[in-house]
Amino acid sequence: MAPRTKKPPLPVEPDPDEPRADAAPQAVPHVRVAVVGSGFGGLGAGVRLRRAGITDFVILERADSVGGTWRDNSYPGCACDVPSHLYSFSFAPNPDWPRVFSAQPDIRAYLERVADTFGLRPHLRFGAEVTELRWEEEHTRWRVTTRVGSWTADAVVSAAGPLAEPKIPDLPGLDGFPGKVFHSSRWDHDYDLTGKRVAVVGTGASAVQIIPAIQPAVGSLTVFQRTPAWVMPRADREVTGVEKWLHGKLPPSGLLRRSALFAIRELQVDAFVRRPQFLKLVQQVALRHMHRAVADPALRARLTPDYRIGCKRILLSNTYFPALAAPNTEVVASGLRELRGSTLVAADGSEHEVDAVVFGTGFHVTDLPIAERVYGVGGMALAEAWKDGMEALRGSTVRGFPNLFFLIGPNTGLGNSSMILMIESQLNYLIDALTTLDSIGATAMQPTERAQRQWNLELQHRMSRTVWTTGGCRSWYLEEDGKNTVLWPSSTSAFRRATRHVDLAEYELLKRTAPLGDALDPEVVPV
């Protein structure tokens, strides 16, 4: 009997998701610029890059649409506290703003139109949350790793913004709370607050809008106020049809309106940064505003700040105080200490039963989360470089992190005007830096240690006499040691002058000495 022959095994179909052992590594696309974020900063960067003739860039967005903080914050009553005609790009005026202070849906729609009008859609990559930015010294470039793939880039623009990552306090018992919990910037629109016992933790810029919006609908409202805020009247109204027609048909009229709004805020700067005593009159206006709305002297006492107006962000509302004085509202003049089941325990020991908790507790501003994902020269983490507080040269660049440009970087925030003005100034600086590198044949730049140190020493010296330092409060502008790493201690005009051009004397330049892919050290070009 002939021996049986063994049949060969059937071929196994390869798994299409499994990389082949002999497959060549997938090429990583290279771009001139990678922009992180698609809010005002990221979209503005895209527009200015295209206008400068730089079209080889991507805008990496973690969400599925543009808008940044104006996409994320959709809570009831969400609106801007800067007039619409100033809170918009100078190169993209909108004659059709519906109100003097526009609501979140209108601002978000404006940003969508900017993306369309200026041809930014082909550059956008959605779902591309950046997980790591790493400087590759041997190639003089950045490697950008996201959840949908990787890129390499000559330069990176961080437009993630300081109001991107919500801050929720680590409270005992929070995990065991049986009701609904969410942050103001992650509003759950599927949860109906009607008739519910609701707690709002915090009394800042978000809470001052949320509280009047939900107070009429909820069964009871408990407001945990650690520190009262100064609140001024909100001079809001509808923009008339005549005004819209005029701004549409005669664009210079819109420019005149914007210029007037800008000038008023520039005149206010001196009181904030050099002569805080001038704010006493403003403080009296705020006190009268509260007294007109709140009749109960005990509630007035709880709502009266013990620090100078301007030390913390001044809030604007005509409906906040009436909502706090409503019969179904209780103001707890204390922070939230812990949760025991559905019972919230304040720091003063009082207990409050609720069905839902809304945290209006702000964002990670002085400890930007993106800093933990950025690695510069020698593998240094940006979070480590900033362990004693954030700092940059002109709010834009950081030593040890070549060709990393910040929009709304350290000490570029404002206490009284439009952040769009600061963003546009930083965009001027960014474009001048990139075109300067091209013109001199260099690849990358980083601040000198001396220039960065000198800039921040002078900045903190000016900060020492501002109301944010001398006003007697603790705010989200400050580090734990009291250092203000968020705000700009001068006028927006002064910042525009400071960022009009790149001063090469403040920088070390790097030049790529080999084609991309060749592992040769970059050459330091003396200035």
C-alpha cells in the first residue's frame, strides 16, 4: 500500500489590518507648518499662512468641526463679553452681527464661514488630537503624532488655547454621586434640568451666564460661591437693520465702529496696569448695579467682594443678580468640600441635596495640558521647562523648542479687551518669523536664553503694580506662588508694536545641513 502524501496547508488570508513583516514603512507626510487647533487662533493662522504664500500646511483639530472654545462651550446663555464688531478678525468683518454682544451660535457660525471663505477646508484634519510633538534634532524638524496618523513639519503653531481643558476639582465622593455631573464646557443637552434640584459650583464668567439661563426652569438652584465677583451692567441690544445695511454697503462704517470700540478699551488700560486707584468709580457703579437688583442685605453682604474691582475678571450681566435673588435660589458663600451620596457638603459645613451638579470651575490655564505632550531639544518636556511657571519670548517662542510658535501664549491674555487683537499681533510675528527664515536661508529659530529672561524680567516688573497683583485677590491668572503668567501688563497697541517684526538679535538660528532623512546634526548659524 503506497504511503499517503501529506497535503500542504491551505493558504491563510492575510489580515488587511496587520502590517506585513516585509512591508516597507509607511511614508510620513511632511508639511511646512502644522497648526494645532481650529479656533480663532488656528483659523487665523491658516488665513495668514495662505496670504503669505505658504500653502503647505495642515490644521489639526481633535473634534469633528472648527470653533475651538466656541464649539465646546454651548451651555445655556453662552455669549461673548466683548462687542462683536471687535471680537472678530480685522480681515473678515461681519456686517450682520445680530447683537452688540453675540451669542455662541453666532460666533461659531462666523468661524465656519471664515473656514469656507478663506479656503481652509482642504487643510483641516478632524479627529486629529495631537498626542505628541517631538523635536527631531537630527532632521531639524518636528514630528507630530496624532490619533489619526503622523506628520513631520518644519514649524508648529500651537493654537490649542488656554480655555480648552476643563478643570474639575478632585472632591471626595464625586465618583459616588448618583445624579448627573458635567462641566460647563461639556454641557449635556440630553439631560433635562426642568424641575431638578441643581447645584452650580463656581461664580465666574460661565456661571454668570448659566445661572440666569437655567434658574427659571429648575426646581431649586444652589450656587456654591467661593469668592464673589464684581458684575457690571451689560449694555447689550439687537443690532438694527439700518446698522447692518450701513456696515454692509459702506464697510468703512464698520471699521469706524471697530476703531471706536478699540479706542475705548485702550483708554481703560492705564487704570488696570498702572493706576488701579482709578477703578474706584467703576467699583461704585458695580455696587449700585447689585443694590438695585438685590434687596436682601444679607444676600448683598454675601455678594460683595472684598477685593478691588479688576483684580479678578469683571463680569457683565443684567440678569445674574435677579437670578440669585429669586425664591428658588440659594447662595452658599463657601466652596464645595465633599459629596456624600446626593448630599453636597460645603466648606462651611452646610448640606444640600441635589439631583445634578454643574461645574463652572474654569480651565487648565497656567498648566496647559499640551505642555505635557511637547518635547524639545534633548527630549526636554515643555511641562518640565515650565515647572516654575510658563514663560516665552514675546508670548510666542520658548528656548529649547525651535520653530514652535504659540498663539495666546504665556502673558498674552487680556483683562479688558478683545483677544482677537492679540492673536492677530502674534500672527504678524509668526509670518515675519517664517518669511525671515526663508530670506536668510535658515531652517529654524529659538530664543536666546538672555532675550527670553530679559523679556520676562521686564514683564513681571511691570506686572507688579497692576490691579491683578495689588488688588487683593486670588485669580486664575496666577500661579500658586502668585506669579501672573497669563495676562499682558500693557495695552494691545504696545503688544502690536512688540510683535510687529522678529528681532534676529534675540534668536539663535539653525540651518539644516543635509536633506530630509539624513541623520546629520543641524548647524548653528551665528547672528
